[in-house]
Amino acid sequence: MNIVIERPPRGIMISTWRMSYQGLTEAGKLLVSGSTLPEAILHSVKSVEDNEKYVSVGYGGLPNREGEVELDAAYMDGNTLEVGAVMAVKQIKNPIEVAYDLSHKKRSSVLVGTGAEMYARQRGFAFKNMLTESSFQRYLKERTLDKDEEKRTAYEGHDTVCVIGRSGEHMACGVSTSGLYMKHPGRIGDSPLIGSGFYADSSAGAAAATGVGEDIMKGCLSFAITEKIREGVAVQEACEQCLLQHLRRLETLGYGNGGMSVIAMDKEGNTGAATTLSAFPFVISDGKECKIYIASGNQENGEHKIFIPDSQWLEECSADWIFMN
């Protein structure tokens, strides 16, 4: 039987989607055993980037409409507000590593396309063909359907792994994605855009978003949630309030809802999540154990139910089935 809870518990790491469970389990243990916060966040994100079963991030990611896998990633340090990001890059094995490396630069810390690839080669980062045979065959089949890109929705063959971590008074956030399936070459979503897809400030908290980038980037959801937390609003309420406010604004302008979800953590380790979906899995680690939670949103009134799913629910739920090849 599923256990309904009012708010998610405290933790040292929180991440989006069931695909992040294994990596976050390992990363939480690394963090409490003495690894640095960046090491833990990068380990968690890379575990998804390296797993070809997940078709929305890294190796095995679904390609753009020209059959090429384009990747976006970003990293933000909450102590210094340093940010690094790469956008629309090809063949970089672990774009989160390059984003983290760039976060230490005072200038040119956000790079795009061939410039980012040149930087990664100069710095000695690994390259590989990121298109798997399975993803390529799926691309060939999809290409015959001639779907309208303008009508593609969130979670239709894509979404972002977002990881927020806290170590003492230090907070940080890392995100990585292969973006919208069959997107126009060069398309960028919200994920690598500071304040929209991610934000971290150790004096308040951190937040990250996943869903249709074009919907999310019409506001600065992650920054807005972090500022709500700074003002003293509880994390769960901050997630719900900001997401509902943004959704209502989009509705007044006549935009549909392709799907949006957010996660957040305050500087004390309290966590929150909100979604426009009927089921959005997210993961929390306290360093000793890691658990999957589900957020279920009501678009009419913005109310959310957070619950711990039982094994039967996890077996039957298709909330992130699309990630599996």
C-alpha cells in the first residue's frame, strides 16, 4: 500500500526521475564517506549519462531530426554562484564534467556547439559516438511518421536528470540532457539556462526543473523557487506556488501544458517537488538510504500529493517508461 506523506523528508541529495536512483544511492554514500560535493553530484549525473538504457541523457540519447545526438549540461556552485554549461554539443562522453570544469572560469564559462567541443578536446575530456544502434533504429522509425515538432510534449522520449546536493553549508546543482527528441539541430531547452532549468545559492537553497524547455524558460522557475525559500516559504510550498503561478500565466497567454516538474532543497536539507503530471518520480538520499517518491499534481487547484510507492505501483507505473530502450 502506498504511503502518503505531507512533505518529502530531509536529505543530502535529491534528483529527478527513477533513472537517477542507482547513481544517487551511490553518490549519497560517497558524500557521507568523505567525497566532495562536486564529486558526488558528478558521479550521480554520470551514472545516467553512461547508461544507454536511458534515452533522454548522454549515451543512448535520442537524436535530433538529422540523426545526431546533441547534449546540454550545466553545473552551479551555491557558495560562489559560479556556473558552467555546454549546449548543443556532440560526441562528448560526459558533458556534465565539461560543465563543471567550465564553472571555474571567470570568463567564457558557458560554451556552445563546436566551441564547447574544442574546449573539451583541449582539456582532454573523453569523446565517443553517443548514438546507439537502438536509438538510431528508433529514429529511423520516427522519421517516417513526420510528426509536428511544435506539438511534441515533455517526456515524449526525453527528459533531464537534475541533481541537487548539500554538504554542510555547501550546496550545488548539476543537470544533463539530450533534449527534445527529433528537435531542430541547435535547439536548446531550459536545462542549461541558469535560473530557468537550475539554480543554487547556499545561503537559501537550490532548485531544478524538468519538462518542456520552451514552457519552462518562459519564466525563471528554478530561481523563483529559490527566492521563495529565501523569503521563508517552506520548500514544498515554494515548489507548488511557483509552478502553479507559472502554469496560470502560461494559460492566460494561450499556451498548452506540455508537462513541467520541479525539485528543490533548502539550506537545511528540507526537500520539495511539484509537477503538472499525474505521476512524477523523484529520488532522495540521506546518505544512508535512498528512496523513490512520487509527486502527483492537480492542475486545477495546484494541490499536490506526495507518496512513497509500493513495489506493485513501481512495477505497474509507466511514469518514466519512455526512458528505457
